[in-house]
Amino acid sequence: MVMLSRLGLDSSSELFRELPSSLRMSRPLALPAALSELELLKTLKALADGNLNLDEHPCFLGAGVYDHYVPSVVDHVLGRSEFYTSYTPYQPEMSQGMLQAIFEYQTLICELTGMEVANASLYDGGSSLAEAALMGCRASGREEVLIARTVNPFYREVVATYLRTAGFAIREIPLDESGAVDLDLLAAAAGSGTAALILQSPNFFGILEDLEAAGNILRRRAPAASFVVSADPISLALLRPPGELGVDIVVGEGQVLGNHPSFGGPLLGIMACTEKLLRRMPGRIVGETTDAEGRRGYVLTIQTREQHIRREKATSNICTNQALNALAAAVYLTVLGKDGLREVAFNCCWKGHYARERFRSLRGFAIPYQGPCFREFVVNCPIPPAELNSALIRDGIIGGYPLARHYPEREELRSAWLLCVTERRTRAEIDRLAEAAAAAAALSPVFPSPEGGTVLENDL
């Protein structure tokens, strides 16, 4: 009432008199009676049981967020109060533990990618890729970015939004018949106006791109341009690191490193680059130093964020990091170690290829892209993928991702399905998926025959 009297009002309802009457609630909310804690927990559990969860149902959906196993120690360390409450080190001298954890994360990312420096993370894989594109434009003084259509389409949308608002141009390079970027078209597009080339490997279809060949084309056609690669961090346990292939900036989605899918977020944007681009890198960077008494300490260094310097001179206006997610990644990588991460990657690769061969053997299904793949692959389906997913859901299986809306120009992708197989999937689950998909297709009104004709439903 004191506040109301100071404002010259008689009631709290007068605070909202500027709102049109049509927007005001005319009657009280019809809320149910209050529940006890025990009753509320039972009610919430009943609601949650209406969803298919990834612990009880096999999931073959990827397309950017993946169902990997997270060791229990990751969440245990993540939940400790000394980390959980100091994830944003606004007072670095008071956050030595968190700064050291971030420093260790940066070191691990450099070792994994083969790059010289890494930052303390960005929002997600899409924003880190867009920031890398801006870095390339500013470093070269050029205005056009080349990006392969084999890059995750959601990432491409983010990059296009960033570049358009910053006044830069973007050109997409089509894919070839193998599901990788068309290197001939890339060579024709690259030139003196090229600021950066963006590839993803494994790409959106799970196919491994020839980074070395693409890098050679870029260096020959546009030597001042930056080579940007969005890499899956788990795949790097088996593949040559991008730093050995002449890549200037490596980004990626770090959700796969100890972070749960969690309905699609929060995510973790990985970024690493060569030392020559260090001062153009956005976000936080933690460095190691010694104090006046020679004791080791950690500091925020190269502070080019808008919170530290004039906004117009900042490398980025991203004003936070994903330190808890980065901590999860550091714990995950440390717990698994080099051999453990390689075993996870091998299982993803082997099981993915096994699943691809299972679908190759099914009547009516086809594999359009034959190149080496990692964790994901594309399947042509005899019925719309959305129908397959609906049928699988009824069997308690979470299916794949339909591709047609992202690639309307590609005939082979109009009935395409992107399937993901992580180390969590068993052989029995993969076989169950294949059998359920075949059964769902057989119940469809029209089913393609091996000879290319059609078999009507009543002929089956």
C-alpha cells in the first residue's frame, strides 16, 4: 500500500489500467485444489510417463543432438557447489578453481582438434560456426563466405542470419552424388573475393568430407581465405585432427561430450583456431600465469568481449559462456581418456555401418550415399519417413529425421530418412528398428518391388 500511495493509486488493479480491457483476465483462474508433495510427485510422474524417454526406448534420432552415454561422475562433479555457483568468473581472482577447469577444457580441445588455441566456449555449434564465418570475413577483409550445403541446415540458417545482418554475403556449394560437397563446383566458386570456406565433417548426412582436397582448392584459388570446419569431437578420436589438414578455425557441437540431450539444450559451442587468429576469437579465453610470489594462477586473457572493451572494438557481443557444459566436456574427456574416447568413436562407426547394411538388405529401402560415414547415414524409404516414425513410435522406437524439406532440389532425398546410431544402441535394437521399419513399409498402400515397379497392398 505504501508503494501504491506513493504512485497516487488506490488499488493494485490500477497499475494495469493502461492495458486494454480485452487483454485483462475477467475472471479468476480455475486452478485445481492444491496437492501435497507426495500427490504432486505422483501426478508429475504420470505426466512424464506419457513421453518416450531415452533410457527406456531406443533412439535413432540425431541431426545435431545425440544420445551418448554420460558417465555418472560427470554429473557428480558438475553439481558440486564450488563449480555450480561460480561458472561465470566475473571476479577471476576469486574463481581460481573454475578458471583452472576452463583452462583444462581449452587444453583438451586443442589436443583433440590439433589447433593452437581454444576459447572457453560459445552457445552452441550453430553460433560458433557463425562467429567463425565473421572471423574469416574480418581477417581477410573480404565479404563472401562459401558454405557447403552438406552443412547442418540449421547451422546454415544461423550463419546466414549473422552474415546478412553484418553486411556479408553467403554462397552455398551443392553436394555431389556421394553426399559430399562438390569439389569441382567449389573450385569454380572460390576466388579473390572469398573470405572463408565452411565445411562440416562428418557432414549432415554422416559422410566424411575430403578436407585435405577442399583445403588445397581453397589455398590455390583464395590463399587469404580462412578454412573453417565444423567437426564432431568424438569422431576426431579416429580421424586426423583438422589442425593437421591446414584448417584455420575448428568449431563444433560439444553436447556429445558428457552433456545430456535434455530436450535439445543447453548446448556447447566449441571453437579453436590458429594462433594468428587469436585476437579475432570471440568469447572468453583463460590463461595460466604466476603471481608476484611465483605461485601459479589463472586469469581471463585477451579480453575482447564487449563487457571488457568498447563495444565497437569487441570481437563479439556474445556475453556469456557455457562453462558448466564445458566443465562436463572436460570431465568426460578426462574420465574416458584417449583410449576410451577412441572406443566410443569406434562403436559409433561400426554400429552405424552395421545399421546401414541392415537397411541396404531390406526390400524397398536404399542407401543413396555410399561413402564412409560416422554415426549417421541416409536411407531412402518406400513410404514417407514421417509415416515410418509414427509407426515406430507405436512400437516404442524413436526414429530418424526426415530430410526432404531441407533439400527439395535433390531427387534422392525426397523420401530420405537420416538415422543415427551411437554407442548406446545394441545390435538387438538395430535389428528391431530394421524389422519394425520393414513391417511398417509392408503395411503401406504402395510398396516398391526390387525390379522398380510397384506391388499393391492386396498382392502382399
